[in-house]
Amino acid sequence: MPPPATRRARRRLPVAALAAVLGTVTLGAPSPASASSTADGGNYLVGRGISDVTGEAAETGMMGYSSFDQKTSGIHQRQRSRAFVVVDRSSGKRVVYVNADLAMIFQSVRQGVIARLKERYGDLYGEENVLLSATHTHSGPGGYSHHVAYNLSVLGFQKETYRAIVDGMTDSVAKAHEDLKPGTMSLGTGTLANASVNRSREAFDRNPAADRAAFPDAIDPAMTVLRFKQGGRDAGAISWFATHNTSITNKNTLISPDNKGYAAYAWEHDHEGVRYLDDTPGFVAAFPNTNAGDMSPNLNLKPGSGPTEDEFENTRVIGERQLDKAREIYAGTRPVSGGVDSRLAYVDMESVTVRPEYTPDGKEHRTCPAVVGASTLAGSVEDGPAIPGFEEGTRTPVAGILDALRIDTPSWLATCQYPKASLIPTGLLSNVHPVTPQRLPLQIMKIGELHLVAAPGEFTITSGLRVRRTVAERLGVPLDRVLLQGYANAYSQYVTTPEEYDTQNYEGGSTLYGRYTLPAYQQEYARIADSLREGTTLERGATPPDESGRQFTFQTGVVYDNPPAGKAFGGVLKAPKTSYARGSTATVEFATGHPKNDVRRGSTFLEVQRLENGTWQRVLDDGDWETAYRWTRLNGLTGTSKATITWAIAADTAPGTYRIAHHGDARSLLGKITPFTGATGSFTVN
């Protein structure tokens, strides 16, 4: 369905007015070093960059809900990667922070990006000082992992989507590198209470009272904003907040960055005037996740519901609430000082011996080879149920499914994973072929006074709290200077507290390495924090193997394209009306080719153009909120398809003469791909 035809009018508020808004808490007072920047603009070099990471827009399984029926059929908004490079001018050390509109960062992506950066910059950017994170949108094409478990519903590895993601993330870092200028950073925090709800309250309530007291409403309302300036000019912001990026349901098949992507787009495009296809440096606003494992944006605790019953409107509203709070905090941030640094180690999470000081009963325990629980297949009923017949809280294996899969979980492993209903022992299967990860990158990155604990999974708010407490204590810094950066560097599903694990809701069933997964993380992050604090070299451990040569796909490629009889590619199949009122929707159709022929990364499948001084000027493209591009196969035997483009004409659209253009690519029987462009006749908006 197309997005709503109207959105709240945006206005730019004076900084002084925003700073006066009540409810914002800022971090600390400015130190002498940070209050007086160097004469040429700051204590740091700061660079920012943004690039397109949108993959295959048709007939590719989507990543996040694990629904075999959810396949891409077009684009609502493009996915983007946002990068920041910060250099400490006194020490020369530098770090790279990247947040992308993706469901997850898989180890495959990290390996690809690090390799590409090494090709460009040698040892300047590498394993230790690069942090890659995802917003966790569930409305993007999948198939970019090297682990079978995360490609199954997509029918295997999708090379072009993987390439778009790696190329786009690398390009965003390159742009940030080229954009480096003297600058400053400032930091602030606030609370946002109406953009999340605890979707696993039963499990949360099993935690000790001291943990529950940190979250009186069973949500993590904290938002942290890091503001960047180059000289006296605002350059960008990173706004961390815990909520699932699942306002859009598993019934949707249009690519979308969801609520966090909308927040980033609205700040950059609506407030700062960024036009992505112009490819010139501009304000970059990232909205990453923290410990969002049990935080849902669906406030009525059912998919696509809350605060409204329309999934696209919910996306806008939840995104706008994050945006408004972020801009409020942004206006009141305080300058920060301190260097930049980072440590990373690879840990075999299937065989960690956890010392007594990190376990609930004060005894030594071990993690287990990965097992997917029966509750995992049930999905989260609040955000997107998965396979019918499974229910959260399942504690006994479903014999029929196990027999069908011909998989046995050894008794010793079932005991290790107790009380999980052990469905698929993926850790054992990975001895034959990579199914779920074993060795994971654990990283802590220091950016000024802020410390990011980069976590390769989805941590519940209480799990995140315990890790943050552990790291803050080891580093000797306040708790609010430590954030759990979720969905970072790799992906290994969920992390619950041992108490939450015992409930075996969806999150507990998806905690791969058993009841003591979280204590193992606490122990290992403490070790990394010690190295960061002491400035010592950290033993990195064995790097996971590159599994790119062992990938397979069941997806067929494009055979050939053929326009409908009497039409050429780009020909108009459905013309627009002669005029439209603001607030209405224009819908047109074109003869087209398969979008897999070229994902058009950094480009567009559509343009809304306005006639200005006798020439057609682009005003909107397929990255904009008001537009939607949908691909439909008309005849599989003849290779005939159409593109449907809708434009929900906003209330503030300038009156004038417009037309809609479509860009595509067609494949011949011999495999030659030829680009084409078509355009409608003109129409007026008044």
C-alpha cells in the first residue's frame, strides 16, 4: 500500500527554543579542554558520509521475519548506510562508526567491508577500529549472510544484494574519510516513553527487583545523542534509542528502512535539505538501536498496531517521535573531550567457561553449542509470528517436526541448554556446513567520553543493563557513558538474562548458547574493557573463516524481459490524470524490465519531475517518503512485467506542471542488459 498522502508539516525551530524544552538531561559540564576548541575548529577531525545499500527490489526474500512468503516487490524508501570517522588530533588515533538501514550486520558483511577498506586504505581502517551496526529494519532484501540459518527463508545467498550492501557501506566510509575536517563533539541524553513497549513482560518480570527498578515501566526510555560539528557548522548526529524497527509488518513487500529510517530521512531531507542523488556532503543523521531485544514499537502489542492501525502511519509516527526527541536533546548537548580508541576480540561463544563472579548462583558454568529452540519458530507474536503450530513458552520438542527434519539433539546438549525445547542443534550442524556463527567479534569503542559496547545480537534491556554495568565498572566511568550497541559486527540472534531464559519466550528460545550466554558476554567484555582502560594490546583470537566459497542459492536469475505487445520498454501503460489536488495520489504504470537486472544503487527507479523554466527538474525519487515503486510480473513465460509508481502528493507540494519518469533495465535472450527511461505526459498540481 502507498504511504499516506499527508504528513505533519515540518518547521525549523530556533536552537534556543528547543533548548528550553523541559525533560532533557545533558551529560556533564564542559571540561576546559572541550570548552575551548583549537583555533582551527576543534580537538578532532570529523567526517561523515552516506551511501545507498539497497539490494534486489523484486522476487528476493526479505530479512527479519523469516517468512517464505515475504518477497520484495518494489521500493517504498531506499536503505542507506551512514558513516562517521573521528580522529583524535592529539594522538592520531581514529575510529569508524557505521549504521546502516539493514536487518542485521552479518560476519559476511563485516569481512567484505574490512577487505574493501584495506584495498583502499591499507591498515588505516581495520578489524579493531571499525564498528558496523544495523538499525534492524525487517523490510529489506535478505540473503547476504554466509550462515544457512539466516538465508533459508530467502532461498539462499543473494550475490547482488550482498554486493550492494558491502559496496554501499564501504562508500559511506570513504565519503566520511574524504570529508574529514577539524571539528568538535557534544553529548546529551533524554527520555522517550511513547515509542516502545515491552513485548516479553513475563520474562522481564522474572529478573531481580534491583534490575527491574532500573526500568519502572519495563522499557528502556533512554536516548543518547552525539552531535558533530565541523568548525562552527553542524555536520551530523547519532541518536541511540531502543525499539524494534518493526512498525511495518511481514505482510509488506516494499523495501523500507522502517521507523528509524524515517527518522533519519526526515531530519536529513526535510530539516537539512539533503538530496541524496546530488551526492554532495550534507548533514548525516543516524538512528541506531541499543538493547532492543524485548522492545517493540507496536504499542498495542500486535503487529502493525499502535499508535494507529496503519503500518505506514505507525512507521511515520514512531519515527517522528524519535526524531523530535533527538532534535530536542541535540539542541542542549554539552561539549565533550577525550580521545578515541577501540578494542576487539573474537570469542568462541559455544565454549566459554564462565567464572563464578558472573553467574547468578556463584558457580562456574559453560556456554553450549548453538541450539535453536522451538519458541524461535513461533516468532514474536507482538511483532511478527513465524511458523504456525509453535507457541512461545514451548518447553518440549515437537516430535513430528524433529522426525521430519531427522535431527537429534544429544542428551548432553539438551541438558546444557535446559530448559530450552531444543529443536535444531545448529552448532553441531555447523561442523558440516555453516548454519549459525560460533566465533563472534566483541568490541568496545571509545568516542570521546562515550563508550560503545558493540554486541553481535539482540540484547534485552536487562541484559544490556548488566553488560553496561560490568563495562562501566571496569572502565571507571558513569553508567550513562556506556551504551550497548546492538546488531553490531555479526549476528547471533538474542541474548537474555538467565532468569528471562528460563521463561523460554521467543527471545529465550533464540538465545543460542544456553542459559549462561549473558554471563559469558559480561566476562569477555570485562576483559576487553580492562585492555582498553590499561592501553594494552589485546589478544584478538582466531578470526572466523571466510565462507563465501560455500554459498548456494535456489533463486533463479532473470531469463529475459519482453515488453507488452505494442509497447516499448518505458512505455506508459496507465497515464496520469490531467490534474491533481494536493493531498491526492497519482498512480501511473510503465512497461518495464526486471529490477534484478540492475539494483540502481545510488540511483532511482522513478522521478517526480517539475517543469521549471522550460526544463524538467527532479523533485522526488524512489528514496522519498511520498513515492512508491512496485514491480509486477504480468506473464512469466513471455518475461513481461510492469512498474506501478504512486505519488502521494503532500499538502505542501508547490503548484505547477509535473510528470513522472521511470528508469529501468531490460535483459535480452542473449543476456545483454540495456537501460531505458520512459515518462508520462504532463499534469498539473494545484
